[in-house]
Amino acid sequence: KQWYQRRVRGTTIELRNEVEVTGLVDHVDGLMNIHLSDVTYRTPHRTTVERFETMHVHGRQMRFVHIPDQINMARAIAKQLDTQRPDQKKFGNRKQPRYLEKKRAERERILAEHAAKSATQDTDKVGQATETGS
């Protein structure tokens, strides 16, 4: 947890009223509401700077979220998805080999039927050619 806190300490949220809020991201929900701790609140033109222990920012009030450059977003998103849906990933991997095996068997059956049909058509053509040739 300390590594995570050290990495996202500088996340800055710019609000629609031009206020900047910088702090540690504790939680983000599906509506983009963000819960922050150790917050620095700056008014436009940096006239007032205040510090708060915690703050909640509604998603509709945000203009921009500035994520620090040192965070690898692809890795962070993958890690978050793995923690939220471990069962879906596990079951998806279990079903995939069966699905592929079933599709492979179906494809082989179709190819075999097609080869059998073309073989019977070829023998019919050969038989017709010998009858017309004699």
C-alpha cells in the first residue's frame, strides 16, 4: 500500500470552477466520483491554499484529472481489472480450450463432408465422361 500511496500522491483534479485539488486517490467509483486524502485545495490564481484530511469530488464537477507521469496506466488498469473480476478471468480461461476444441472438430467435420461431396461429384463426372466417350 505504501508504494501505491507514494506513486499517486501528486494526482491533481481540475474542477469546472477552476479550483485545483491535489492529493492521494483513495477510491474512484463508476460515476467518476473520487475520494481523496491528504488534500491541497487551491483556488483560481492560487490566491488561497488550504489543506484537508479527506475530500470527495463529484464526477460532474471535474474538468481534468492530471495523473502523474511516473504511473504506468496500462499496468494500473490491468491490475485493477484483475482485482475486480478474478472469477470471470479464471472461468473464461477454462472455457476457451473447450470452445476451441469444439470449433476445431466442427471445422474438420465440415471439411470432411465437403471432401466427400467433391469426391462423389468427381466420380460421377468420370463415369459420365466414359459413357459419352464410348
